[in-house]
Amino acid sequence: MALRIALGLAMTAVGFAVAGHRLWWLYRLARRGQPAPERIEAVRSGIGERITAQLAEVFGQRKLLKWSLPGLAHFFVFWAFVILLTVYIEAYGALFDHDFHIPLIGTWPVLGFAQDFIAVAAFCGLVAFGAIRIRTSPKRLDRGSRFYRSHLGGAWLILFMIFNVFWTMFLFRGSAINTGAFPYRTGAFVSEGAAAALAPLGEGVNGALETAGLLAHLAVMLTFLVIIAYSKHLHIFLAPLNVLFSRRPDGLGPLLPMRSNGKVIDFEDADPDEDVFGRSKVEDFTWKGLLDFATCTECGRCQSQCPAWNTGKPLNPKLVITDLRDHALAKAPYILASSDEEREKLPDEVKAEAERPLVGDEAAGGVIHPDVLWSCTTCGACVEQCPVDIEHVDHILDMRRYQVLIESSFPSEANTLLKNLENKANPWGLNAEARLDWTEGLDFEVPVVDEKVPDDVEYLFWVGCAGALEDRAKKTTRAIAELLHLAGVKFAVLGPMEGCTGDPARRIGNEFLFQMLAQQNVETLNEAFGDRPAKKIVAMCPHCFNTLSREYPQIGGDYDVVHHTQLLSQLVAEGRLTPVTPIEESITYHDPCYLGRHNKVYTPPREILANVPGMQAREMHRCRDRGFCCGAGGARMWMEERIGKRVNAERVDEALALDPDLVSTACPFCLVMLGDAIAEKKQSGDAKESLEIVDVAQLLVRSVRQQEQPAERSS
């Protein structure tokens, strides 16, 4: 007994010392990242929401279960880690007390059954994982595999170690039954089977096997702990932390403001020599960013959903995270060095890693290639699918911020966009007076706010730059205005007083220009609403909707903002709008990223379509939270797409596979991008001439009209 205790404690001391040293080193590295006080405050102020997220994402494995078989396998393996902790409590207790059992629950048959059952279920999960690994062998790990460039060698070791946990557990428990030291009389069915197999060996042999199995079981756990600490499987411990400090348990929503040393940067009082503008070095990322890098499981679910990667571009969200992680670990001795003298003594390879630019082409030896950075549409598919809540988009945009604000390095065609936003407050560079051109020809008057929103106005209609200035989007604007008029909703517009919300500037990385545009709009809106208790805005564009509702509160603009599909769906449900004219056509709906993934608005547009008589709706296979981007987000609408297949063409090909008569959406950017792709398909003969791209509001207004009028056709 004494030898057993000594060996057990010695192994434990060594295992915890080795793993603890590594974890302390990683903690010190994370502490070198920028502060992120907003993460701590978010947890403090929303602890209930955070607990719900833990239950759903960590214990419920919500995102992983979307992937059926591998998700179910991971579910069982995860819960094996949780439930089998009780077996290790029993094992350590048995070191000191041969008849040990967990107080209160230690002889409960249900626990014994649960321990054995989860071990068997997790073993089945191991078999499933092994089959998946064999099927995706290195010969098949090409660009199309979600395990492309993942580190797979360690995966087999982990599967082997988990298997060792199971067989040592049943050896220990089976022999313990035969020596009379097992706490459960019934329930542990596999352990009982092991006991039956070992019983013929006699009590003496079973006593020796009990000690050997116990020590082997502990040794496997301690070895496993060290392996985890030094591998990507550290996510076993870090994933719950990452989910806890994730900034958006529900929807991707807003982009965080730029911070330096934990404080939001005031551009009027910023110091280029002291403040951190974006990310130019890996240690410029916050501790949450470094936590993201260390948490990545390399599962590749992000890359499988990425529109850039799926259309032949170099952006792979998984590789962005793993390349940054590998760079951080390689540079860590330099980052952790306490003096220049200590840095001078470092190996040459560490010094070379420290000198690598964070963003640069092959010649510069950059960690992230500029083409990777500028391929991102900020659609958020990567973040939505990540089972451990890594925030890929934030990190990409933070690197963009440094490139734009400090290096002035960005695609040349974006120059025109930024100049137009700065000089004319819209991407097209048109005069403010043109913002009311869409009202011409309407058979009712659209009230324009002079100084204050009139008391009888319920909603301020935020038209947006595209809705006011882009010809195809103007049709949607007119349809929304007509529907609001028919429903008796009192609304008004700002007209020339409205300016770009700043979304394109912020997503391209020009935070300074965003704040300039946003502050001007907030001042206009606050003055227009005055002291009204209800500051209601209906926005046509999902990008405007997201910025007004989720980002303007960062700079003092708090409004009650709805998207036009939300309001129109409500008006239909209340009977204030009644679709009567049948539209006997088949349709497929495209989810705008900034309406869907960023704000979780999936149902209202579909409810509108469902209420239109005769409409036959069919879903593309990538829809709702797995919807495929149109390619316009992240200011990509104003940049050329020179690498790979066009994202909008890929999405239209998916729609064409359903042979629809109509493709609908609820975003002016999507309307333009999908419309351009459809026009090209018509020219090449790959799409029928009658195929039309429309906003759901256009379809609704056609059906609501008592007498069918000639339909507006658009390409």
C-alpha cells in the first residue's frame, strides 16, 4: 500500500510540474498581449448570458452537433472527460483507502452505469474519429479537405491515449470487483464483464492487477495532461474560457472599437509613437486574441464555410489562426525576454522570427500575405461555425487597420471609395441632393426631416447610400416606402442630411474615417430625435442596420432599429398589409450575411415570402447560418476580385441549380452582386432571360397591390 501511494504521488508531482510549467509559460505569453477590459466587463455584466452560452456551446456541443456523425462522436468523448473525472477521484481515493468511495454519491448504481456507458460511447466515438482520419489520409488532404494543412500526427496519439484511459479503467475496476473493493454493487456493466473475465486468475493476481491497473490509469492521465499542455489539444481546457470571454454569444454584430493599452483610441488626441493602431506585431493582439490562437482545434470547419477559400482565394481562416499561433510560439522567447541583452543571446532562428513582418508577401517573409487579408468579405461564416468561438474576422480587420492607418497599404481601387466617403459621405461620390431622387414619380409625398422628426412620425426611414443612389436598389426603396404608406405607417427620411454610416470605411480598416462619419450621423440623429422617448429607425440595408443598431451605441447613438423585413413581416402579421395578387413563380432566398449571421434575422424575410399567394419557395443547400456570401462585405464591393472564381458567381450557380424564376434577397449589396452575376450568366446562356433578382419588399408590394401592375424587371 505504501509503495502504491509513493508511486502515485511521485507520478502526480512530476506530471503536474511538467504540465504546470508549460501552462505558466503560456499564461506569461498571453499576459504580454494588449489588455481587453471590455471582455471582463462583459462577463460581469452578462453572467447569465455567459452561463447559457457555456451550457449550449461547451456542455451542449451545439455547434459540433450540427455536423452529425463527427459532432456526435465528439459529444460522447467530451462527456467522457467530464463524467470520468469521478473515476479519477475514485482512483486517487483508492491510493489511500482500499474501500474509498465518493461521499454521498459514491455507491449510487446510476453513477457506476454512467461511467461505464460513457466510456463505451466514447470508444465508439474513437472508432468514428479513426475512420474519418483514414478517409482523409494525407494523400487526400488537398485544398478541398477541411483538414488541409492541419497537424494530424498528434490526433492519432490523442486517440491512442484516450483508448488507454478506457482499458486501464476497466482493468482497475474489474480487478477491484474481484477483490471486493468496488463501490458499486450493480450498474457498472462493462466493469462487471471485465471482472468476470479476470475472476479465474484468482484473488492474488487480481490484487496485483488492481494496483497495476490503478497506477497505469493514473499514469495515462498524467501523460495525457502533459501531451495536452504541449499540443493543439490544449483546447480541452481553453475552449470553455474562450467561449466565456467571447464578445457575442448571439450574432456577430458589431466590430469592437480600436483600443490601445485597454483604452479606446481618441483620434483627436492619439499618439502614433505610443498608441497601438491595429496589429503590426503578434504581441499587439489582446490576450483574448492570443487565447483564440491557442484554442484552435484545426478542425477546419471555418475553412469549409469560407466563401473566399471556396472560390480559390488564399484566405483560409484556419491557417490565419494557426500561422499566427505558430509565429507567436516561435517568437515567444523574444517576447518574454526581459532585456535587450537577453534577446541578443537568443538563437538566430528566434531572432529571425521576431523580425518577420506580420503582414507581407513572400519576398518580405510576412506571416500573413496581403492577399489573404484583402480576400475577406467579413461574412462571419468562420466565426459562426467555429466550435470554440474564435473571432477570425476581428483579427483580420485589426491587421487591416494597421495596414490602412499606418502603412497606407490597401488595394488601389479602394482609394476612390475612401475619397468619396471623405468628401461626399457616400461611396459613389454623388452630391447629397441626389439622395431624394428615388422619390420622383411616387403618388404620395415622402416627408423630409428639416430639423426635428415630426411628432406624428413613427419611424425614421434610413434609406442608406445604396438605397438612395444605386439604380437597382432604388426600386427596393420605393417598394418599402409604398408599403409603409399603404400600411398607414407614418415615416420620414433625412434626405440630404443622411450620410454613409461608415460601414465600408470600418470594414476596410479606416477606423478614423468611420468615426468621423459615424459621429456626424449620431449628431444629426440625436438632434433630429431630440428628447423623444422612442427613437425608431427602419433601415433598408443590413450593413446600415448593423452599424446603426450595434455600433453607434459605442459613440453615443442609442436607437431602436429594425430592418425593413422585420417591420414588413410585422405589418403583414397584424393585417395592415395583405398580399392578394398571386405570384405563381418559384423562388429561392439568399440570406444577407449582415442580416443573418451578424444579427440572427432569418425568419422575417421568409415569413413575407410565405404570405405571398402562389409563391413556391425552395432553399439553397447553403442557407440561414450556413448561407454563402454574395462577395460584397468587408468593402469588397468596391474592390476588384482578381483571384479565383467570383464569389457572386459561385452563389448564383448554387441558385441556378434550383432553376428558380426569381432570386430574392433583403440587401442592396446582395442585389447588386447577385444581379451582376445573373446578367453574366444570361449573356453566356447559362441562365434563362426571365430570371429576376428582387428584394422581398418588391415582391410584397406587387402582391399587396389590388390590381396587378406591370412588374419591374431587373437583372
